[in-house]
Amino acid sequence: EQKNDHFLSRALRSYKSMKKRILLGITGSIAAYKTPELIRKLKQQNYEVRVVLTQGGKAFVAPLTLQAVSQHKIYESLMDVESEAAMGHIDLARWPDCILIAPASAHIIAKLAHGFADELLSALCLASAHARFIIAPAMNQAMWSNSATQDNVNKLKERAYLFLGPGKGSQACGDVGLGRMLEPVEIVDALSKVFIKPYLQGQKILITAGPTQEFIDPVRYLSNRSSGKMGFALAQAAIEAGAEVTLICGPVALTPPSKLKFIAVKTASEMLRAVQSEINQHSIFISSAAVADYQIINPAPQKIKKSTMDLVLQLKPTVDILATISQMNLKPRPLLVGFAAETEYTLKFAEEKRRSKNIDLMVVNDVSQANIGFDSDENEVTILSADIPLHLACASKQLIAQQLLHVIAQRILAVKSATQEIIYD
Ligand code: PMT
């Protein structure tokens, strides 16, 4: 009991209590084929998802597919919703924090605007007293621009319905114009702005990501398998939580999130210089980069010629960036968070690194496992601190990033006050 009461598990509890319930309505549009991906992305972001599929939607996406990705029964008609009081649709209408209709056809928009309740989805919308309504339209461009549809859209906007899109482009019917459903990633980004509380507002976070490259000659280098995904997920989650973010990144193939300061570097020395020049402006430093531990003593100025002789490379240790920042005696001292990539004795070695570098939190991942760590979409970590270790079960790097940032926010508050706790809801 006492063990559960330390700040790491408190942070995780409050994170879990934040889980938002989304009722996804899928109506008849070719864009319905994107909904399994939308559900997958919503679940990655910690949303609880239930699906209502209209007869039109069913023509474009199979209920079994949706059931497999959502891991819940799919509701198709009023009779599907079981309830002891035989008022299942009313119970279901009370369940969500948000009713998201994606894709939303011209027909469902018209029905909502006029209060129809002739099938499950429109009945739920009419019966829902507190859910936020979010609509991602998808239809032919002429149907969208028709004044009947536009009148209906305006009616719904007056009732505080939030419209996401439609986007512009070529359509399945061959037309070009406004009417495409936004991509699942755009819908999920927009939702997070509606739901995630800016609990890191006022915090400036410096994050390093990706590998470094240590040059042997002008065309060859030593590096590692870091893709930058973990660091990018942290940067995105920090922005969503209201922080100002600077991302210092080694060479990766990812597009940086918008709304942050991005500094591209190649070598460990360049990363060190960038971190040193930025650290004063930041309250939190998360070092998720896989910085090379060694660099070539004398990189060759020209390409080394191939020969039949063995080639010996002389290496020297790079400067440890995290340890250097920790020793800088900064006032105020930023919260320092490291990542430890281990293949054996993971907790023991990571704790030794945390102590020797004198940092607040060390996040350890076992990189000997193929499905997590380097270059994978998922991770499983344990957060080490002066407190009891906290294990975060295997999940998308986005979800791991969100949980870690909650722990960081909780930690900042725990330092400010021994009793204060973040109230997210
Ligand atoms: O990029 P991905 O493909 O998504 O993979 C994510 C990851 C596996 C790279 C990430 O989760 C991770 O573990 N990052 C840290 C990798 C690492 O360098 O671990 P380490 O145990 O060698 O270093 C410990 C800490 O010291 C790290 O915070 C590291 O950034 C820092 N360090 C290391 C060497 C050095 N010269 N300077 C440093 O600051």
C-alpha cells in the first residue's frame, strides 16, 4: 500500500484516469476504409473507443475488421445495444466524452441538423446530453458545397459541433475539390487539442533524439540503430501538453513535428554544443538520443583507400552530454531525464548510470528485445528515480511518451510541494 503511494505511481494513476471515451460513428463514404487505422491511432493515444457502424458505412468496411482493431463489439442497430432496462441506446449515449463521426456523409449531417433518430447513430446523437460532437465530413465536392449541406453544417456549428475538414484534393469519384476526409493522424491530432489539458504549460523542454554519426573519413561513419521515434514522440506529446519544445536531433528519416525549435546535428560534439547553448533557456532536459560513446581520434580528411591490409580505427570516448549538463551547477537546475539502453542487468546498470550522472529520472529500455527500443514503434520501459521503480507496460512510443511526461509533470509538482497533486479532470 505504502509502496503504491509514491509520486511515480500517483502520476500513472492520474494519467489513467484521464482516459477519454470516444464513440466513433462510421457512415457511408469510401473514406470508411481508413477507419481501422483511425481506431488504431486513437487507441495508441489512450482513448477508449466504441464503434457504431451505419448500414452505409458497412458497405465500405467490415464489422469484423472494426471489432478486431477496437476489441469491442460493433453496434449496428438499436437492437444491438443490450441493457437491463431495454433502453440500451440511452445507456450508450451516456457513455462517451465525445461522439466522433468519421467519415460523416452529407446524409448524417442532414439528419443531425434536423434531429432525426431513425437509426442507432442519429438516435445516440439526439440522446447524448453531455458528449462533445466532432464531425469529419467526407463526400463529393458538389455535395459538400451544395447550399443544403452548408446550411446543415452551419446549423450544427451553431450548436457547438466541431468540424474537422473536409480536406481538398482528388476524390474517389474523379472530381477535385473540398470533400476528402482528413487523414486519421490529422483527426487524432485535432482531438488531442480538444482533450489534452495543457499540464506542461509554462515549461520549456529540451529533448535530444536520434543517433549521432562519428566520421571515419568524408564518406564513412560509426553510428547506431536509433530512428529518433522515441524522441519525436516525446516532442509531440510535450507540445500537446502545452510545453515549449526544442528538439536537437541527429540524422533521422522523420519529419519533425511543427511548432517546435528544431536543431539538426550530426556528431556527438555538435550535439553537446547545441545542448550547452540551449540548456539555460529550459526547465527540463530529456536526453533520449543514442549518443555515440566513441569517436574516431583522427578522421581521415580524404576517403580511405581500400587495401588488402587490416584497418585499425583508433577511438576515444565522446564527452558525456548528460553528465556534463548535470555537473554545470545551473541555477535553477533543470529536471534531468536520461534514457538507458541496456541488453543485460537492465535495472542494475541503468541505476548505476542514474547515480553516476546524478540525474533525476532514468528511463531504461531493454534493447536486446526486437519489438521495443531501437527503431520499433513500441517501447516498454522502467522509470528509475530516488523512489521505487515504475514499470510502463509495452505500448506505442506515443503512449510511453505521454505517460513519461505525466510522471515528469508530477515530479515537478512533487518538488514544489510534498502534498500537491495534479488534477487533470
Ligand atoms: O530512436 P529510437 O529508434 O526510437 O530508439 C529509442 C532509443 C532506444 C534510442 C531510446 O529509447 C534510448 O534508449 N535512448 C538512449 C540511448 C543511449 O545512448 O543509452 P546509454 O545507456 O548509452 O546512455 C545513457 C544516457 O546518457 C542517455 O540519456 C544518453 O542520451 C546519454 N549520453 C550517452 C552518451 C553520451 N556521450 N552522452 C550522453 O548524454
